[in-house]
Amino acid sequence: MPLEYNTKNIQLAKNLRKHATPQENRLWYDYLRIYKPRFRRQQPIGNFIADFYCYPAKLIIEIDGSQHFTEQGKQKDEFRTEILEGYDLKIIRFTNYQVDTNFRGVCQFIDTTVKEFLARND
């Protein structure tokens, strides 16, 4: 069953794809673009836009820049996570620094998590 989304977010998601951060682009072009099962970039879900979303694994990947580490950013992320988990989705987060300095480890963690969640959803 497809998830609901706010149609107003479609254009915003397209713009976010065009203007992705270097870390989002690296994860997409160097790993997730060819990963199976398929991930989607900047996927509208509810009133939010997930950086990366894998429907079969019910998994969202978020890449967090500095704005996520302010008090306001942390509160927004907690609220967003609570809502998205209400859709029975799992959210994993990586910092820009982790993508920059431990890319292989980030990819391995994603692969392990996807396989774990696919096994649970069978």
C-alpha cells in the first residue's frame, strides 16, 4: 500500500533532488542508485520529505547537516521521527561527517539494516 503524501511537497522534492548536498549525492551516485532493493531520493511521505526511502524494507535514511544539531533542529527531528514511525517506518540517520569520513561503514550499515528489515517484513 502506498504511503500518503502532501502533493505540495512534489515540487519541493524535485528541487531538493536538483540541489542535493555533496553527501546526499555521494551516497546516491556511489551506492544507493544501484542498490537492490530500490531506494528513492527525496521521497514525499506524509507532510515530510525523506532523503532516501526503501519501500520493501520500510526504511528511511536521513543525512544530517549542521542544522540538525541545534536545539530547534533536534526537536523537529524528534517530532518528524515520531510521525514517520507511526507509518511503521524505521529511520536511520548519518551525519555529513560520517558520509565524508566513513563512507564504506555507512554503506555496510545500510546494507545490514536493509537485509534485517527485509527479513522482518517477510
